[in-house]
Amino acid sequence: MESANQGLLSDAMTDVPVDSAAAARTSAPEGLTLAEEEELRSELAKVEEEIGTLRQVLAAKERHCGELKRKLGLTPLDGLKQNLSKSWHDVQVSNAYKKTQETLSQAGQKTSAALSNVGSVISRKLGDMRNSATFKSFEDRVGTIKSRVVGSRENSTEGLHSPSGAGDKPPQDNAPF
């Protein structure tokens, strides 16, 4: 019986005796009659035989399952995708995920509001700065300098004429102010 079941036993089960003859050679525990011992040994042999049969049936079922999956075109990758999808769904419905999502959402809303406020403050401050006396004075000085530069450029080009006749056009004002 041991040779028939040897390939079917898992590594965890190798220390369990399968050969009932080897088990019979051990001495009977104290407190058991010879008849009780024989009955227990018989029951042990039956249970071990059932275990071997169940392992064979399980192996056959696993082979059949593999054949069905192959015929249906299901690959191990499909199974992995399905497991990952189910795991992700389980994560999404977990309380920890929901709390984290809610917290991050609130943080995003607060950050957005804060950035909006900062933008408004900066815009207001720039407007205030533009309306300030210092900025107006600076703007007036830049305008004065511009008019002097543009005016001196016009005066220096009045006597020059281009041979192509383009000198008849006034110079373009490309100044930034």
C-alpha cells in the first residue's frame, strides 16, 4: 500500500506511516485490549486508503479543471487579472481606503482654496502697486526717456534717405512702453 500512495503524499505527510504492517509491529499502548488495538489499526488503514483515494480524485479534478480552462481560452494571466481586479475592488470598499480618499479630497479642496486666495492677494497687491505714487513716478520717467530716445532717433534719420525709397516711411515705434 505504501508504494501505491507514495507519490501522492505531500511532504508534510511523509512522517505518517502508511504501511499497516509496519504499524502492527509496534507494541500495543497500555490500556488497550488486543481487540481494540486491532479495530483501531483497521480503521487507520481505511482512513489512510481514503486519503490516498481523495488525493487521486483531487488530482483528476485539477487536470479536468485545467483542460476546461484551456478549452475556454482562459490563461493563468486571466486568473491573475481577475484576482487583481477583485483585490482592487476589495481595497476600494475597505474603510481605510474610504477614509484616506476622503482625507485627500478634503486636503485637495483646502489647497485649491488656499491657492485661489494667494492668487487673489497677489493680483490685488500688483494692482495696488501699479496705482501707487512710486510706480506712477517710475512710469512717467520711463515715458520721458522713451520720448527722448525716439525723438533723437527721428532727428538723426531726417537727413538720410534710402536708395530704395524706403526712407520716405517714418520709422516704426517698436518700443515696449
